[in-house]
Amino acid sequence: MENPSSSNIEKLQQDCYNEWMCLQAKRMTDLKRALTNGEKNEGELRELIRTVIEDFEDYAGKRSEHSRRFSSNYFAPTWNTCLENALLWMGGCRPSSFIRLVYAMCGSQTELRLANFLHNDNIIGLSMALDETHGRIDVGGESMSDLTAEQLFKINELHMKTVQEENKLTKQSATLQEDTADMPIAVAAFYKERIGEADVEVERALDKYEEEMARILAEADKLRLTTLTKIVEILTAVQAADFLLAGKKLHLSMHEWGRLRERRRLEACGGEPGGDSGE
Amino acid sequence: MENPSSSNIEKLQQDCYNEWMCLQAKRMTDLKRALTNGEKNEGELRELIRTVIEDFEDYAGKRSEHSRRFSSNYFAPTWNTCLENALLWMGGCRPSSFIRLVYAMCGSQTELRLANFLHNDNIIGLSMALDETHGRIDVGGESMSDLTAEQLFKINELHMKTVQEENKLTKQSATLQEDTADMPIAVAAFYKERIGEADVEVERALDKYEEEMARILAEADKLRLTTLTKIVEILTAVQAADFLLAGKKLHLSMHEWGRLRERRRLEACGGEPGGDSGE
């Protein structure tokens, strides 16, 4: 993939995404197997966790390579559903949402544990109500209710820091967006007799904008990677595997739920998916 | 357009955008005519300016109506080019970019005035260099170099306030995005055996997310409207007309330049525009 020409960049970007989604589905199965087969051996699980983190590092590296000149695609990819694009932050999920996921898993597992406890004590009414919230009991993820106060403190510290870093990148992107309403682009737009007339200076400015956005995308991917790495360092091996499994399931599910919602709307409408009807 | 059913919402959204782009092209011509025909009569110009602002108010009202349940479309519209989507903030341009446009016009006009002055004094070398930067001299927009210190002070104050308001909305949207990685969505994703299995609670949460995003979109449109209104209040009638003309030209040009860049990439690639090749 050295020196990919502009002619196949878009194909490369989409192939790279498709490979990534397939790999996530595979890792989901790997993590599930490792957790349910009782491979709770610290060393083996840590090895798998390292592999999962390295997958993301590889993916981020490829994205960075493919976005150097054509980064716009990554900020509202055509391969995403519109639900996913509405949820996008710098071409991906918010790093802080990884931390929210830790909290969500921890909270739901504590609830489940309570439900199990009540179930064992035959206080059926309340436990049934709690069971119904989640559909099942004992399907994994139990480790997340064992988060210690020290772990929760570290996670909270990481949350604060991550939000700060996110805000820095959000500001940088805001400045770049504002810049496009300045010279030379705005001024060229004003002085052209014909709307959309090609202009070397504008092209250069837009290329530079896309390059800068590619840099921010790479920074955002780095922040996502750092946040993931720090979370799995704070968690035990089993907790980390449960957390990564939850992350993969959430990403894959969101993609499918987005498609389901789009399909439902299109069926109601009798239309065709995708395509820009132009003006 | 009362009670539009979900079956035609997407068509309505796109038609609404197409009408808006056509209206912008018409207003561009109206503003140009009013400025070049010497209709510099304060009252007439202010009337046209009011109409242009009202156009935006109507458009925002329609968007709000159409986004109430299906707002995701507005955060990365398929009718935009990917360049425009990469520049998007809450379904449109950043309100602060209107202010950057005032500064850009003011700066470029001051440069042009200097070029004209040098031209008259026959210091050809330097004036030619400045001419080349913009292509032409005396094509309108001159009023923007007449901004007084008081006007610039007010514009600067408005800039600070607008950025603050933008940041508030950015934070609200960040919180909503983070929420999707929490209960009930993340937890449902974890407990489903099959990825993408329909879930009433998830559907309800996603509907709520889209409704909240629709509210933020309406707030953002309100901020865009307020910022525009305050800018034209600070400017003289001629300046306001020049500014609105520059804004229309920038928006229309950006759409065309985005298409040009996409077409160029697709031609190099030999591919078809639009469409999601799926996985």
C-alpha cells in the first residue's frame, strides 16, 4: 500500500473499513470463547487483549495513510449509516464513550447481581422485574461489578483527562472550519463571476484543509488508542476482556440498528437506498 | 406540510434543501442587482436584507419541522458533498464563520483599496501583485473596508459571545453522543445473542436521541439566525448587502467546489458517484 494513487484511495478507504468490521466480528467471537471456555488464565487473556488493541493500532495506521490527502470522506463516510454519522466525532466514536461503557457495564452488572441474589432468596417479583430489563442472567460481563474503589477512581481520573483532550481537538477542528470562511476561500468565492469556477488558490487551500483534518483524525485515533490502552491497564484481564467484548458488540450493533432504521424508513417510503438525487 | 408521515420525510428534507439552494442563487442575483444598479437607497436595501434574513428563518422552521423524528439525516446529509459534510457543525455552518467572513471581506477590501490607490499613483509593480491576488478590482464589496472602529468592536464582542454559545451546543451534543454508550443501548447490545437483533428499548432510546438532536439542530439554526441578524444590525445597509452576498456566494461556491473535487477523484477512479457498496 505504499504510495497509493488518488485513483484508488476511496476504494482503499472502504475496503479498510470493511476489513475492520470483519475483524471486529472475529475478535468478538475470540473474546467470547476465551471468556466462556474458562480460559481465564491471566497470561492468555492478556495476550488476546494485546492483540485486540494492536488491531486498532493497525487500523488507525491504515486510516492515517489513506486520509493524508482525502480526509473529508472520514468525517461522514458513505459506508456508515446516517445514525452512525450523526454520532461521529472526528471520524469515529468519542474516546470518552469508552469510559461511559465501563460505567454502563459496571452499573448493569451490579443490578444483575442484585437480581440473582433476590432470585436465590425467592423474592421472585422484584427479581423478575430486574431480569426483564436485560432479558437474561449469567451471560458474561459479571466481572464488571467487581470494580474496586481504586479502579473507579482511576477510571474517573482518565475520564476527566480524556474529555480535556477531546475538547482540545474539537477546538482545533472548529478553528479549521472557521478558516474556510476567511481568505483565500471566501474572497475567491466573492470575486468569481461564475459560481464554482475552478481556482488554483482555492484548491490549494482546500487541500491544506484536508491535510490538517487528516492530522486531527490521526490525533483523535491516537486518543482513542491511548484511552483504550489505559482502560485495559486499569482493569483486570477478565474485566478488560468483558469491556472489549462490550465495545465490539456495541459498535457492530449500532451499525446494524442504523441499517434497520434506514431500511424501515425506506420500506415505508418505497424508495432506493443511497444515491444523491442532486439538485 | 402538516403532519408529514415518516414515508415522505426524507424526500421532504431533500426537497427543502434544493429549494433553499435555488432561493440562495436567486437572492444572490437580487443582492447583486440592488448593489450594482445603485439602489443604494437605505430603505430599499434594508427591505431586501430583511427578506434574505426571513428566508433563512423560514428554512430553519421547515428543517425543524422535518427533523423532529428523523434528525440524523441532517448531521451528514447525503445531498451535501463530503467536503461540506467535513465542514459541518450541527447540520450547517458555524455561526462564528459569519463573523470570520466579515473580517475576511474587510481585510480584502482594504488591500484592494490600497491596490487602487497605488494603481492611481502608477506604482504599477506592487499594485499588479495585489491585483493578481484577487483577479479584479471594483466588482463590489468596497463598503466592507469602511467598517468603523465602533463597528469592529461590536463585531468582536459578537464573535466572543457566538463562540461561547457554539461551545454550549457542542457540549450538549457531546453528552448526547456519550449517552449512547451507556444504558440502555450499550447494555442491550451486550446481552443480545445476535448482533442487530431488534429491541424495543433500544428503538425508544434511539428515537429519543434523534429527538434531542433535532432540538439541538433547532437551537443551532436559531444561533445562526441571531448571529446573522446581529451582524446586519451592526453594518450599514450597503455593508450588510455586501456581506449577505458574500455569504451566499461562499455557500454556493463551496457546494460546487466540493462537487468538482469529488468529480475529479471519481474520474481518476473511473467509478460511479454516491452509493454504499455495503459490506
